[in-house]
Amino acid sequence: MYGENVKILEDSALVLQVAAQNRLAFDELYDRHFKLVYNAAFKRLRNADQAADIAQEVFVQLWTRKSIAPIENLPAYLFTLVRNNVFKFLEREQRYQPLPELFDQWDGSTSNADAVLLYQEFVVAFEQLVNALSPQQQIIFRMRYEQELSPAEIAEKLDISPKTVRNQLGKALVRLKSAVEISILFYFIFSSR
């Protein structure tokens, strides 16, 4: 069936062929449904780059799907994948956004001399953590949080894809997050005394 003309097959037959790693069947499903998947992601995110990333992820999941169980309604299945991937994406974005807000809150709570000193020490320690990131992560992190550029603007300035920017920013933030949380914990413990 690998040599069969995939353009005449229905989605359910193509899905079975994709489960058997038939690249032509996958390409046909991709051609048939990419616009639908992309539009569903764009409708939720209102960002072309993010929607394209989600659409690509949906098709990667379809290709790597382990189950050979038939999919009765492929468009509904794809919409579900889009929805789940959009939720995961938004959850990741929300998890990474509060870092500058933490600094603002922390800066406003420094009322006594010890707290000011602890805050200054934290800023120095945080700068050392940022300097320990890879050169690309440092540049992207500083452009995002010091220059307040969007991932799309950073990608354009560095001539890299927005997905690369988000990946590098995510890696940097994961690395910094635990150190920042520990520092903030110590700060609040010692500043409340």
C-alpha cells in the first residue's frame, strides 16, 4: 500500500499509513490539514509565529503517535491537539513572565537597612547567574528583560527564528528560576527579622 496514490485515500486510511511510518501519507495529511490547524492555533494565540510553532508540534505528535487505533474524526482530533498544545504553551509563558514583576515587588519592599543590603547582594548574585548563562542565552535574556523586546523583535535583531529565541529564553529562565526562588526565600526570611 506504500506505492498507492495517497491523494485518493480518506483521512482514516492515511492515519493508518502514518502509523506505519508512510511519509507520503503523512505529507498528504499535512497538506490537507495544516491550514486548518494553523488557523485554529492563530485564533487562540493571535500570533503567527506561535501559531506556526503549535501547528508544527501538532503534526510532530501525529507522526510520532504510537497508537494504531483509528481516528474517527481527524479534524476534531487535530483541534484537540491544538487546544492542548496552546494550553501548554500559555502555561509555559505564564510560568516565565513573573520574573521582572518579582524584582519590582522586591524592590518596593526594601524599607530597612538590612533589607536594602540584602537586595543589593541579591542583584549582584543575580547578575553573576546571568553572566554564567551561555553567551546566546545572556544576550536573549538581556534583550527580553532589560531592553523589554518581544521574542519576535529579538529574533529579527539576531537573525534567528522566534522559536529559537523562546527555547533559549526558556532554558535561561529554568536555570535562573530555582536560584531566584531560593534567594527570594532567604531575603524574606532575613528581611522580616
